[in-house]
Amino acid sequence: MKWRLLPMMELNGAMQMAIDEAILTARARHKVPNTIRFYTWKPSCVTIGYFQSAQQEVDLEKAKQAGVDVVRRYTGGGAVLHDNEVTYSIVLTESDVPSNIIDSYKKLCLPIVYALRLLGLKAEFAPINDILVSGRKISGNAQTRKQGVVLQHGTLLLKVDIAKMFSLLKVPNEKLRDKVIERASARVTSLEQELGRSVAVDEVIAALEKGFTAVLGISLERGKLTRFESELAKRLAREKYATKEWSFMR
């Protein structure tokens, strides 16, 4: 089975989220095949889950001062700082994944586990939607289902700066901030920490491509966004994801 593989994209948060939704819409209308893409964020971005409040989750003034975007995702889950990482996105028909949510996460996360093993790390899927190395989270994932199509995207941390993360994300009790950072440092890891070296984006993407083809039993055909997807993504970025009405609607 042939899936489309899009070239790596380095764009701002509003555009990345708009592209994911545009691909989902195109897939629902049978304009494109199942699609995988990898991307990075420029500038860095905090995304909040669809059901979250930006004001409650993010220190918006500090994010602005740091030049970090804040964008609401189309998917659920918690607030995430996207900084030194590779993000992946999979858009496929709902019939291609198990109906059970945890089983569907597992199916789409196992290629990441395989890729991490190619990079020299022993990884495991941890329900509901995390991937662990040495018992610590190295990848978080989020999913939505619309119009008979599944969109799942997730992160793979190249480096992690917990102090920076919690300078932008709010904590329930400021007096406990140091303890929150300490606990997070014990729970989260990165490729650089685990391998003891810096890892290039291209090296990670090559491993991920092998992971998806081997685990899902597919072939990847390199392609590009269609005109329909490109025009829709630009409109969604401008009229939805880059607007205060969308990102601050709760």
C-alpha cells in the first residue's frame, strides 16, 4: 500500500496546524492518499489542546517576550512547548486503524518505537499516548477523528529544556514550581540525553521513515501538497489558527 510522504517543513505554528487540518480535509474528500509528514517549528511554539484555555495554561506575556508563538491544536491533550524536536503527522482513513483509541495510538506509535531502536534506544509504547525510553517520556502524541479520517501528530524530543518549558507554562501553585520542574526533569528525556550526543533532524527523519514502512507494511512515495491543500492551509492559517478567536476561545 502506497502512502504519500511530504518533504520536511519548517514553518510557524499556525501554518503547521493549518496544513495538518488541510490534509485531513483533502483525505476526507478522497483527493489525496494516506499521508505522513515531518516538521519543525520556527519560531518555537506552545500548542494547547483543543479543550484547554490558553490563559490558564500559558504565561502569555513571557511567551511574547521570548518570541514563542501560542496556537490551539485541532487535537486534544495538554499544552506542549515545541522547541528542539521533530514533529510527525499522520493522516489516514479511520478504517485503517483500530476503533479502540488506545489500540489505534499503539498502532501509530509503534513505528516511532522502531525508529528509536534504530537510533540505538530501547523504547516502549506507554498507554494512552506516550513513548518512553528508560521509563521517561521522549514522545507525546495526540489524535482526532473527523469525517472518517484520523489525524495523529506527535513529538520526538531532540533536546529538552525543562526550565524554559516551565518559564512559559503555568503551574497550579507557584510555590511548588521548583518541585514541579524537578519532577518533570525526572519524567522527561530526549535523544541527546539518552544517546549522549546531538542528533541531526535528517538522521531522525531517516529512522522514522524506516519505522513507518517496516511496522505499517507500507511504501512511501514522495510527494507535495496539492493546490487544494496549499490554498486551504493558507486560508486556515490566516482565518483560524493565527487568530485570537481560535487560540483564546476558552
